[in-house]
Amino acid sequence: MVHWMNRMLEVTDLHAYYGKSHILQGVSFVVGNGEIVSLLGRNGVGRSTTIKAIMGEVPPVGSIVFKGEQIAGKRQHEIAWRGLGYVPENREIFPTLTVQQNLLLGRKSTRREGRWTIDDMYEIFPNLRERANVLGSALSGGEQQMLTMCRTLIGDPDLIMIDEPTEGLAPKLVAQVGELLQEITDRGVSILLIEQKLAIALKISQRVYVMGHGRMVYEGTPDELMQNQQVRSEWLEVTSGAEDP
Amino acid sequence: MVEIVIFSTLNGLVTGLLLFMLASGLTLIFSMMGILNFAHASFYMLGAYFAYSVSLFLGFWPGLIVAPLLVGVLGALVERYGLRYVHKSGHVAELVFTFGLAFFIEELVQFAWGKETKNYQQPEILDFPLFTLFGQNFPAYKGFMIFISIAIFIGLYQVITRTRIGLIIQAAISHPNAVSSLGHNVPLIFMGAFGVGTALAGVAGVIAGPVLTTFPGMALVLGSIVFVIVVVGGLGSLTGALIASLLIGLLQSYAIALEFAVNDLLALFDISFDADHFLNDLWTLSLPQIAPVLPYLLLVLILIFRPTGLLGKRET
């Protein structure tokens, strides 16, 4: 359990709706300072909606406290300014801008220096440096994923929420993304991760939550989850996922 | 013939660039918000009337600065306290809102300034021929219109492509949520873009008022043609709007200058009709007479053969 003093993000009884569909039905969880927490579960259980509701992209009903301040109902850019970063699943690079311009827009203000510079990003992903002047639309899926993560990091978030960062990536890139996630926490940034590849999520997370039917059905450490056959078979497709590289 | 080509081209350029000033704002607003602003030409009219009023006390030049600023602020307020709320009810509600706004502004103009044409004059300092060719004068004021239009186009292009705010606008056009999640205030940016778009229409009104006359129907005259330009150029395409504006400007000025009639065309094939032929009115129909219809003819052809417009990506 995360001590209350160390709570970076605390979500309590969060509900969200798409039209008349009740998608989130009372989600509660905590992310501590410098922690990597994974949200696990099958497709369609509401993991992405949880992140969108926290970010204000989907109207949230319930309590979302970030760094001691209630952010439910605030506008997206206000939430981002408070230090929450969001890397969406569909990547959303800006197609008419170059890689360099995409990264420049990651900075919230030209007067605010953060933990990360564009050069830091180029060090971690040299591919991006080579393609600095290429339009975002011309990048491969993997490069787009790197670009979106780097763009969010340049905004200097204290907690970054990442939705399926390794989806559709080649194994070499998956490893690179894993290294970046480690580097992110080394610099004191918390991570809330949605990841389909269970092996990665279990390897890098300190704690995991399992979602089912729009609510949390399990909380524990990766080791505890690995030992809990019942939860895995009921709520996760463990057999194939756990053996992913 | 050379004389016709030179002067028609220059006049076409003046009209085309003026139309572009209106169309650029309209297309910018459409790209960002998906709103077809029917009241856009009404802001152009307001620009002319505001400038006229300012010119009565301070002369033409202060009006060139003050009127677009006023129109821009008014546009931003319309977005902030009108369109932003209507937006939640969908595009039909937005269309009806801007349609109603156009009527409201027209009534307001008639109420405030009356129905008669205003004596809004170009500045004396520009009241001389810029050059004389083949015995014809080209007024300095038209040269000034070309200069202002090109300067605004270059300025706008530089802002959109070179500045941080321009990059944010470009990104917000396609991915408003992603831009918001990076900490940029997209609603404020949209309000600003709407203000700038309407201010551009205001500039067009200020400089067109003295030439095209300032009267309550001036929005209606240019309003429909601006929509033709946006559709012909391709919804949301700034370059498309520029090409379409120049195309329509040149098309109209050449049509007015060339005294060809259907008769002349038929004569090429040795076909002629008596003056008392019952279709004589049709045979004697000349290009200058049909010039006002040509943009709409072009619109119909574009809708049939290229529904996305010249450079647009989505169906009109």
C-alpha cells in the first residue's frame, strides 16, 4: 500500500460514460511518487477510458487527486500544466509538422526548462535525430511511438500515463521502449502504464492493478499476480501474454 | 490586346487578392473548427463601416488599424460567447447560428448607419495614377490593395509555418485533444484564430469599402463568391483558397474586358442569325453580361468533376 504522503495520483470511485454506456463503474487506485504502476486487463474493460477520464478527455465523475489537488472536471491543458503527461494509444503525431517541430510543441512554455531536452530524446532514440526534418506522417509506426513518448516527456511531467507503448512494435524497439521507461523512473517520474505484453508490465512495474467490467478486480505486486492463477485465468489472457519476449 | 491582358490581369489580381483575404479567414476557421461561417462576409462589411466612421474623425489610415482590431475582437467574442456553446449541438446548429448572425449584423448596420451608400473615400495621398499604359491609368490605390493583400498573405504564411503559435494552430487543426494534453489551451487558440480570421475579413472591408462602395448589401455581394472560392479551392486548404481566389478574380476581370458574344463564336463556324430571330437575345449575350455568373458555373463544374475542390482532401 502506498503511504498517503507519497501519493502522486489517487483515483477514487471514478465513473465515466460514453453516451448511455456506463464504462467506468467505480474505479479506485493509487500511484505513488516515482512508482511504475500497470493497469492490466482484457481489451474493452475500460483501461484506456480510465486514463482519458483522468486527463479530462472523457468527462469524469468521481475524485481524481493529483499532487494533493482535485483535478476532476478541470480542462485538459490545465491538467497537463499540473504535471500529468499522456501518451495516447493511437499516437497522434502531428502529420504536417516535422519531427523537430513535433518535439518543440511538447514544451509547454518557451520559458520553462524541464528535466528533458530535445537532445536527450535524440540521445535515447538516435533514429529521431536522423529524421529531425522529416514530416511526422512519413515516420514508421515505431518511430511515431517514440516521437509521441518523447514529445510528452519534453513537457516535463511528474507522472506520465502511457497507453500500449509497445503495440505493433518490432522486438528491438520493444526493448528500447522498456529501457526508456526505466530511464523515465530513474529521473523521478511516475508511470501509469497500460500494456498488453504482460511480460514487460510485470518486469518493470512495482505494483499492478487488474481491471474487469469497468472496475478494479485485483491489486498486488507482479510476483503476487504471477502466483495467483485464479485471477490470471479469470481476468487476463496469461498463457500467451506471459511468454511474450 | 496587350493592353487588355495587362489591365485585366492587374484588375483580376486586385479582385482575387481581396477575395483571398476573405477566403483565407473563412478557410482557417473551417479547418480548425469545421465551422462554415455564413457571417464571415458580414465581418467584412463591419470592417468597411467601422473604418468609414473612424475616417470621419481621424482619416483613412487610423481606420485601417482600428477597424480590423474592432472586428477581430468582435469575432473573438462571437466565438467565445456564441459559437463555443452552439458547437456542442453540432454543425447544423452552428450553421443556423452563423446564418442568423449574418442577418443580425446586416440589420444592425442598417440601424446604425442607415440604408444609403456611405461616402467612404480612399485617402488623398493615394489618389493618383500609379502608372499610365496605352493611355490608361492604373490607380495607386489598387496598387496599395495588391501590396496590402500580398503583405498579409506573406505575414500569415510566416506566422503559420514559422512561429510556435502557428505550429500549435497547425497541430490543433488535426489533433486538438493531443495538443490540449501537451498543455496548450486549444479553446483559447480557436478563439484567437476566429478573431484573426474575422480581423482579416475586416481588413478586406477597410480597403475594399472605398472601391466597391460601402452599403448594407456589400456582405451579400461578396459573401456568396467567397463560399464559391472555399469550395473550388478545397475546404480547409489555404493554398487552394489562394489559387481559387486568383482564378475567379482573373476569370471575372477578363470576362468583363472581352467583348465577345455568342454571335462572334457562331461566326467562326459561318453561322449567323437575323436580328429579328426569336432567340436574338441569346445570340447577342456577351461575356461581360455573363461575367457575374461565371464563378457559380465554375462551382457547379468543380462539384461535378472534382468534389474535393482543387486542393482539398475532403468531400465538399
